[in-house]
Amino acid sequence: MTKTRAFLAAAAFAILAAPGAAKAHPHVFVEPRIEIDVAPDGRLQALRNDWSMDEMFSSSVVVDFDKNGDGKLDKDELAAIGKQVAGSIARWSYYTFVRRNGVVVAMQAPPALDVSYDEKRGRLRFQFALKPKEALDVKAGDLSFSNFDDTYFVAFDFKGTKDFVVKGMPAGCRTDMNAPSPDEAAKSWMASIAAIPADAPVPDDGIKFSQVLSTKFQVTCRKG
């Protein structure tokens, strides 16, 4: 079984190759949407991911998890996919990153990953929510939200500001979208590599290009 086949058979995003293996381009494509819920007191209650998977990945999963061979995914089969995927992407922080003033915010594991299948579009849909491990006041510092895969095996393609929704936005706060072009990301990536001291080891993939290239949604609140 090839590495790609093993990946698809598991219906997971985890990379099965060794950490140093070359991965020049994505193999799985996601149309994502992020929604955050803010409580009346300004605390972040939850971040909700809504991912529409590409047709090739989805069709492979249908074949591998359609145990009764009826060409569809029933409730138990969808649940099996959700369990497998949730267990696999946990090691990659669920491809979900929240940062306050540049520092990663620890998030709880989602209680479940809900899976549905759009037969008309031929796409699987994954939905799940994460909560911060500690109370996080949205108004207390600049926040950024993003989906990306450090290995660049999975690509997340946000189409625009409509893919980021804030429910309960506090007064005096605004949202911004930072989506660097490939050229901008490449320049930033090269600058990051150039900044590595001569006597310091270079990571297997240089500096995480997928992180540099990733779309980031920012919530900034006026102080005072």
C-alpha cells in the first residue's frame, strides 16, 4: 500500500511518511470556514471549523468506508470516518491555530467530529468545535485564527472574508483578513531562512512555508 493510499484508506490528514520526507505540494484540498462564538463578557467560547473536502479525497473515503457496498455512507459509516479523522489530526493540533499577540493559545480537543456527505457535490464535510483551555478575553489582545498543515500535504483555501464569522463581536473590535500571495509568502519564507544563524540547524523544510502562506483572520479591539 502506498503512502498516499494508506492516507486515503485511513480517511485522515496525518502524514504517514517520515518527518523528513519531501512533500513539495498539497495532495488534499479543503474549502474551510471558521466561526467563532464570543460570550457577552468578551470571552471566546468556541471556534467552529466547517471543512468541505475535495472530490478526489471524498470519493476515496466513500470507497474505503462503504462497508455494505451500497455506494453511500450511512450513519455508522460516517461516524467511523469522524472517529478516524479526529484521532489522526489530533497530532497536528487539528490544523487549527489561535494566537494572541503571536503566542499560540492552547485549545481543548473537540468532543466529536461530525461528518456528512453531499452526494450532489461529491464532497465530505467535517464540522467540529474547539474551546480554549483557559479563559480568553477577545478584547485583551490581538487574536489571529488560521487553518494550515505544517507539512503542506493538506491545503486550506479560504475564498474571502465570508469564510470567517464572529458571533457576538464586542463593541470596538474589528476583523481583518491577511492572505499573502505566493510571491509575498516566498519572500517572507526566504527572509526567515536568511535570518537563521550560520551555526544553527535548518529545519527539514527550512521554515514552515505553509504557515507563512496561510490565510490568517485577525480580531483587533480598540484599547480603553
